[in-house]
Amino acid sequence: MLWSLIKILFFISLVALLTLVATWLMGRGDGLMITFAGTEYPLSALQSVIALIVLVVLLWVVLKVVSFLVALVRFLNGDETAISRYFDRNRERRGYQALSEGLMALASGEGRLAMSKAARAEKYLQRPELTDLVTAQAAEMAGDRARAEETYKRLLQNDATRFVGVRGIMKQKLAAGDTETALKLAQKAFALKPRHEETQDVLLQLQTKAHDWTGARKTLDAKLKSGTMPRDVHRRREAVLALSQATTLLGDDEASIDARETAIEANRLSPDLIPAAIMAARTYIAQDKKRYATRVLKKAWEAQPHPSLAAAFAEIEPDETAQARLKRFQALTRLAPNHRESRLLTAELNIAAEDFPAARKAIGDLAEQEPDARVLTIMAAIERGEGASDEIVKGWLARAIAAPRGPQWVCDNCHAVVPEWTATCPNCDGLDTLTWKAPTKQEVATPTGVEMLPLIVGATDDKPDELTVPEAEIIEAVDGEIVKEADETK
């Protein structure tokens, strides 16, 4: 800005000076006399002004020629000049045009064309931090994994692009199934950019898959600090990881104390996490803190009744009578009296106490509304306790074989059914995706036509028709399988 002002002032001053000189010459009537090489050249006033203007123009041209010659010498010497800047701008324009065309080809899914445009852009721009990224992604799109990996390795050499290189190679290792190397690369990428959300998610998934619960908890804390995870979700996931860590430590006698403390911490973070409540309650039972165990299980039961919670609740007083247990469990069942699990538990306790009418009253219409294997097995036990015929009992048990299993641990992502709760789904490796619910597909597919067993072994109505010999043989063959299925359901 200052230099431009100086040039403007100089130009105005020069014009003013020339105007004054011209005015002075026009005021002289005799003009000027110029002597050159012994010869005199008289000039009138007008001719003098014109000669002055020509002299100024010639002086300007000479200065420009001299400047051009100096610039030419500098250009030939390799120095930056206006000429070199012109050619540089031209190359830069062509380079960025090729780069933009490469990006458009990449967005259009034309991997080979994008690589060609990236190579052209690199020729003009000489900026690998821009063109290598396009080349690597285009090579991946075109299926040239070797070239993509080579390009990503070049990006590792520059501090500004090292993270991009590490992330690119990490993704390649994940695609190839090399999770061990991918985990190390994810840790390196996380160290370079700890607030990068995608890197956090990949690292957390790989750590949980490798059962590195300590590292996973640190990554989870980083997600909370960076604001990429809500606090309530963080508490739940922290509880899941702490429970998994405690489960791992239980195999080590020296670490059993730490495992118990970690289980209690998991229950504190998420009281509705059923496995954490069970482990924490058993920890309190081992420490003879029955009141704490009762409180933990009641809080979990209030959030979601579960048969494993009832089993842990029974462990608080293992030697009590059936009547005493029925009375003590009322503190649990009255928290959710209308819940299906509370009704089934009450029915089972009454069966143990041999109060079969009360058991039938507790189970109500579940046999008609939600007839799964456990409900039907309980109905068979009630019928047996009330003295019903074998045909009726076997009819209920036969229906139990073909009935759905009822609520189980089901993955919310892939809908896989898992026999026991784990922090990650064994099928899709999803973290904290298992929910206690009935599977989507309830029907039991069997190759032997077991769904016809109720018609073979007898109906649930008390009809003392005599069984034929083939029917008796079928009953004997499936009887052991019925009892086994019923035991697994309970």
C-alpha cells in the first residue's frame, strides 16, 4: 500500500514538472538551440516541448529494456523473475485443473482416471501431500492395493500427512483381516489425533475384540473428554467394560479382590446391567454382606426382571425352606408384580412349596398369551402336582418342545441369539448390543415334525383315551428329550 502511494506521488510530481518545463518553453519566443557534433539545431518553442516528450519516452524505453535484460540474465541464472513467475503460474493452473479433474473422477467412481489425473497434477504441482492422497484412494477404488499401500507409506514421511498415511494402512489391514496389525496402527493414529472420532471407534472395537479391557476403558474416557460420546452412554459402556475386566480377573486368584471391586464399580455405574448386578451381589454374599446383595438385586430387578437375578437372590439364603423362600421373594416380586418374569417366579416358588392352585393363579393366562417352553413346562408341573393324568402332563411337555424358548440374549445389530451375556456380540463384535428379549424368529424348526407331538401324546384336556402301541413307543422315545429341554429352559 505504501509503495503504491509513493509511485502515484512520483508520477504526479513528474507530470507537474513536465508541465512547468513545457510552459516555460512555450513562454520563450526564441525557442532552444541544440548543438551536437559541431552542428547547431534551432528549435522553436513547440518543437522544444515535443523534443522533451520524446526524450522522456526514450528514457523510459531505455530503462525498461535495461530492466528486461537484467531480468533475462537473472532468469537464465535461475533466479525468480516475472518470466519465471509467469511460467510457474501457468504450471500451477494446469496442475490444479488436473487435480480438480482427479477429484471429480474419484467422486464418480473412476479410479483409473483419477490416478492418471493425480499423476498429471503431481507433474505440474510437485506437491505430493495433495496428489498422493488422491492416488491412494483412487488405487483402492481400482483394486490396486499394492500401489495404495505404497502411496500411504510415502505419506508417512511427512509430518502433515502422517496421520492420513497411518489411517489408510490401518483400513487396509482391517479389510485384509489383520486385526493385530490394525490394532497397533489404530493406537498410533490415536496418539497422533486423540480427538478423531473414527479412530476412537476403530480402536475401541479392536481393543474389545482383543479383550484389552484396560485400554478400551482409556479410549472410552477419551471419547467422553472429546465430546464424541454422551455421558449416559459413557457410564453404561464403562460399566460393561468394567464387568468384562472383572470377569477376566476372576480367573486369577491373586486378582480376585480387584475383580470383586471392579464388579461393584460396574454395578455402581449401571445398576440395570444384569450380569454386573449378579457379580456384585455374589461379591457381597462372599463378604457376608447380605443386605447389600439384596439391595443390588432388588434395584436390578426393578429395572428389568431376569431369572438369573432370581437365582442370585436365592443364593443369599441357600438353606431356607420353601415357605420361607416364598415369603422372602415377595420383596423381589412385588417390585414388578405384573411382569411376566415375576409371575413365572411366583409360580415356580409356589410349586416348590406344593401350593399348586396358587401357582396356577400366578401364571394366569400366560399359557395362552405367551406359550413358550418355560411357561408350558411350569403348566406341566402344576398339572402333575394337582394329580392330572400322564396324558395331560405329557401333552404340556410335548408342547414345550415345539414352543419358542422365550426371552434370550439377542444382539440388537445382527439379531444373533447368544446363550450367555458377553460385552461384545460373538457374531458381529458389537459392543454392548445384547438385550434380554424374545428373538424375532420364535418358531422352532425341527426335521422330525415335533410340532405334531401334542396330537400324538395327548391333548391338554383330561381325556383318558388309551394310547395305542405306536403312540406309547413314540412317547418313550421322546420323553428323555422333553425333560432335557425343560431343564435347559428352567
